[in-house]
Amino acid sequence: MRGLLFAAGALSLALAVLGTVLPVLPTVPFLLLTTACWSRASPRWHRWLLARPRLGPAIKRWERERTIPRRAKFSAVVLIVLSMGTSIWLLREHAWLPWALAGVAAPVLVFILRLRETRDGA
């Protein structure tokens, strides 16, 4: 089971990294999945993830409080709406692709909007 959790965490991290450049893939849910998998499968890799200067503090806060900074939540929503809206507009000539993109964006937006937030960004 540990091997499967580790592999799922590694795949999830790869998808999160891709999500930083591809508007179709969400980054935050994949990072949270990586954290959940690696906290159970490999304490060493979980510590490695927490030691990343850009990711560690936010992941620690998530594990401790289950919150994200208001600024991060706002930025995520704006970027998703802009990137997916642009993608949908550019692909408007295709019969099903804009609907598929909207089908991906909607649950991601709902997930992000339902997250509790911190006001101070700390």
C-alpha cells in the first residue's frame, strides 16, 4: 500500500507541476493530494515537500488549519476564470471541447471557493 500511495503522490506532484503552466490542470488540489499520499507513505518525502520554501509554509498551514490565504484563493479563482475563459473562447468552434473545459473548471472553482481562508496571509 505504501508503494501505491508513494506512486500516487509522485504522479500527483507531476500533475501539479504541469498545472502551473497548463490552464486545464489545477495545481492546488494535486499538491494537496501529494501531501496526503506522502504523509502516509513516506515521512521522508513528506518532509522534503514541506521543506520547499515556496510550498512548505502553505502546506503546513493547510495541514494545521485547513485554510489558505485569501490572496491565494483570489488569485487562483481569477487565473482559472481568465485562462479557462480564454481557452473556451479560442476553442468555441469545436462542438464539445468548450463544454469539456467548462466541466473541468467548474468543480475546481467550487473546490477552491469552498476552502476556508486566512485574512492575514500568514
